[in-house]
Amino acid sequence: MLNENKVRAVVEYLQAEFPESKIENRYDPGSKTHSFRVLSVKGTYQAQIGVDFFNQCDASQIPARLRGFTLAEHLRELPSDVVLVTEAGLKLLGD
């Protein structure tokens, strides 16, 4: 089980980047990732964040790390893809 403060930090980051959107999240023990879906009037955006990323960050560091990886920009540019966040950075799921 992931630290709820860390999950909340991701949700708050996504909410700030996608105002007036609904953020859904769930943990997938099979892939050891936490999935986030941003439901907005402009579309649905999906990210999966690996446990390795969460393990390497304090909750307070997460928004800055996601901004540094330009997660929100990638989600906007790739609405039909799932963006995977790892300790090393971003990649498209399936690559």
C-alpha cells in the first residue's frame, strides 16, 4: 500500500494542472503502479506512476518532480496514450 500523502500530492498536482477536472486513482498491485485518470471536458488523460518513483520521493517533492518531467504537458499532447512515470522519467506505456 502506498503512502496516502504521496498519492494526494499527485492528485493535487493534477488538479492544479487540470482545473475543473475530476481525478480518479487506484493502485494496481499486479503492475506495481498507481493509475491516475484526469476526466475533463477536453478529454481523458491517463498516467501510471511506478512504485519506484514513490519510493524515491517525499510527498513534498512530488509536485516539483512531476513538473520537472513535464507530465501535464505530455498528457495534454498524448491524450490517447498512458504516460508512465518512473524514477528515471517518463515513457509511454508499451514502449
